[in-house]
Amino acid sequence: MISMLSNYYPEKAWAHVPDVLTVDGRIGLITLCSFGVLCNVLDFDTYRFPGQRRDEKLSPKKREKLVAHDYNAMTPRDRLHCMRTRALALDLVCWLDWKYEGLDWSELFGCTVGQHCAALYAYKAKAEAQDIEGAPHCTLKAIATQLAGIFYVESSLQRDINRAIQDVLDEVDTEDKSLSVDNIWDSVTLSEKDQDGEYDSSYLMDIYMIITDTRVTRSC
């Protein structure tokens, strides 16, 4: 991809495009996909009821809506953008699996997302233990609920997330090597696959949009 772009466009036009044939490029691209999947978790409005002030405590009825139905301060437009971003991230991982051989992109993506979720959980636990306030109304319990409902409960990605968080809970030191995925990159040589035809994800996007809707995954 990089070599093709360099033949037609000046360097500054494609300098931001990750080169997956390098370690840094692979790390950057998979990390970007992970952040795309976690955009809902990282949004402060996820943890706030519509119109809720920073110091306002919710009534039992409002809290039930927030927890059970994911009824939060995110606008419908922002929620849709999060769904779309997660769908694009999943589709990009599928494209990488289709395009390149030498690395199991799906496994790498699952491990990366899992470790990012575990880190979020571990650092939030440390912050609460030290009485450090973060995003308004974002408690350890609230973030654990969000992390537990990113994907359908029986999906391999959600199992990766749950397993990584459990590893953190099992470790006294949350900076243990379990939070590292460096070993996955070792001795990797990538090459492009010989493919007939073009990659077509048009039929996948609708599926991804459905399975990444938090209102659906919360009820599964």
C-alpha cells in the first residue's frame, strides 16, 4: 500500500498511513482499531444520565434506566457514530486478515482489545483506591459494566476481554506481564496474499452495526 501511494502522491500526503509491513505500523493500526471499539467506553457521557450535573445523585428510577438500558447522555447521533466506528474497526481487521499472511490479525486484535480493557480496569481501580476522581460519575463498577458489554457475551472478543480483566484481578501487581502483547509481534514476516477479485465488505457493515449497538449487547 505504501509503495503504491508513494508512486502517485507526494510523501506528505500519505505519511499518516500506517505501514503494516513495519512493527510500528502494525502496532499503530491495531491500536487504532482497539480505540475505535472502545470509543463508547472512553466517552465521558456514557457514565452520565441525560442532563445530570457533576454533583447530582440519581434517583433509583433514573439509575435503573442508566444501568439496565444504557440510557445515558450520549446523543443518538454520537451513539450512531460510535457504532459506525466500531463497525469500521472490525471491518479493517477482517481486511487485514484477507490481505496479508504471516500474522493472525484477529487473534492480535482480540489480545490487544483485551489488554486495553484490562488496563482501563486496573488503572481505574488504582485511581479509586487513591481517591483520585476521573470522569464524572465514572466508577469502577460503571466501567466494569461497560467493559462487560462491548460485544455479545459469548463472542470470542468478549471472552478475550473478560479473560484479560480476570487476569488483572488475579494478579497483585496490575502491571504484570499479562498486560503486554509484545510477544505477539516477535519474528513476524508479512506478505500480501494472492487474491482473486476485490475485498467486499458491504454486506458485513450492516451486521457489524447491529452487533456493536450497545443497546443490543446489554440485553443479550
